[in-house]
Amino acid sequence: MMANSTLVTEFILQVFAKTWELRILLSILFLLVYLGSLLGNLIIIIATTVDHTLNTPMYFFLRNLSILDMGYVSVTVPNACINSLTGHRNISVAGCAAQIFLFLFCACVEIQFLTIMAQDRYVAICKPLLYPMIMNHQFCVRMTLASLLSSIVLASVHTFKTFQLSFCHSNVVPQFFCDMPSLLRLSCSDTFNNKLLLLLTAIGLSGSCFIFIAISYVCILSTVLKVPVKGERGKAFSTCVPHIIVVSVFFSSAAYVYLRPPVVTLEVVQEMTLSVFYTVVPPFLNPIIYSLRNKQIMEAVKKVILRITFIFEYKRKFLSEFSKERELTK
């Protein structure tokens, strides 16, 4: 049914650059950032799972955010790098629909997780006595499930509405992945309902979440300023400010690409550069901002490394003793 609604059978994606040398350089750079994102988030997942002292709501959401970020960055970057290096730019309509659905799903969950984590920090700093009552395990599980289910619904509706359109002008997507705004501009159907739905989602979900995050951090910073110890204030500022910057870049770049008026057109390079700020930057920086500067996480990582080292050393000694016994029996 999806294929029947369009006059094209596949789309052609853009590569990072026209010259081969620049394409290799950018592909290697993106692959390194991708691997760094995977490694940073994987460290957080292992550390928060193995160390039972990190069994708190904050680290529960950190672990979920890290799992999500690994999927979020994997939806676009690996395929784009392979396409850029091999020159294979074609993607089927079904593949494009799958990429749009997964990207929208991950983006919606990311927004909601960042909002819940801002609430967690607000309650922990501004209302510490009520923290165990508000941020209990049942609440955390319910919020996680609500984020996942609402994101599935939103991603499904947007994907279905997008691929009900007809694409007859061109099948060249001016982006390194299948992005909904790019496809809407390629359609020869009336896209008013799609744009209206996109606007309502942006205002209802993204707008409300951004306002909630902003208010939470304003309250946190105002509370922190009342703390007499300068060292504690500096520690709180060093955690809050980078997170505010990443969230602001994520929301502003995504809002500009998804909600800009039709009269505003961008060069392909500008379009792709802007999309990097909401597809690649958050999964790469979130582990650094949230966890790798956190002493508890670093201590947990050290414990995991020591445990792995001990297991390998124990196996090595066991194998060496076993081989000696076999030699003696011969």
C-alpha cells in the first residue's frame, strides 16, 4: 500500500561532500564520533547495571537514555557513512519509511527522557525531602513506558501521513538520511495537513518539554545560588550549563529544520550541517555531560575494569595450571 501511494520506487540520498577526499575525511570523522558515542553510552550502561549503589532514579534514566542514544545515532550515521564511502545513495521507499519512523521515535523519546531527567534533578536539588516519594521506582517505570508508547504513536502517525503523499517532482532527498521535512518538500501532493500535524506535535511535545526543562533549570540554578559553599555551586553550574547548551542546540536546530517557512531555502551543506546538531551531537555529548564527569560513575567504571581484569587474570592462571597438569600426565 505504501508503494502504491508514490510514483517513485526509491529515493536518492545526498553524500557528505562532492570530492572523494573530503568524503573520506568526513566519513572517518563521523565514524569516530559514532564509535565514541557507542563507547561512552555503553560504559554508562555497564557501570549503572553492575554497580548496585547506582540503583537510583537518576541512574535508571541515565541507563535508559544511553540505550536510546545508541539506537538514535545508529539510525542515521552508519548508513550515511557507508553511502558516502561506497557512492551507493539509493534507499527504497520501505527503507526510507523505516528510517523516518525509527528516527522520529528515538527523537520523541529523547525529548521526553531529557525532560524527566530535568525533573529528577529539580526534585533532588529543590525538594530533597520529597525526592523518595516523588521519584519512586513505580513512577520511573510508568514515565518510561508512557514516553515509549506516546513516541510509537507519534512516529507511526507521522510516517503513515508522510507516505500517503505522492512524490513525483524528484526522488533526490537533500539530506544524508530520510528526513520528513525534506520529503514534504519533494511531494507534489497537498502537504498542509502534514505540516499542521508537525506544528501541533512541535508545540504540544517539543515546546512544552523545552519550557519544562528551562523552568526546571532556572529553579535549580536559583536554588544553587543560595548555597554558601562556592565549590558546590561551581560543581552544580558545571553540570547544568553544558546540559542546557546541548538541549538548546538540539531543540533550536531541530525546530529550525522542521518548522521553517517554505520560503526559506537552505543549501544542501547547510541543511546537512544543521541536522548534525540534532542527530549526532546529543548522543555524543550526553555521556560526557551527564556521567563521565560524575565521580560515582567513574568509580563504578573503575570497579568494572578491575572486575574484568580479575576475571581475565584468573582465567589465564587457570589455563596455565591446566596446561601444566596435562604436560605432567603425559
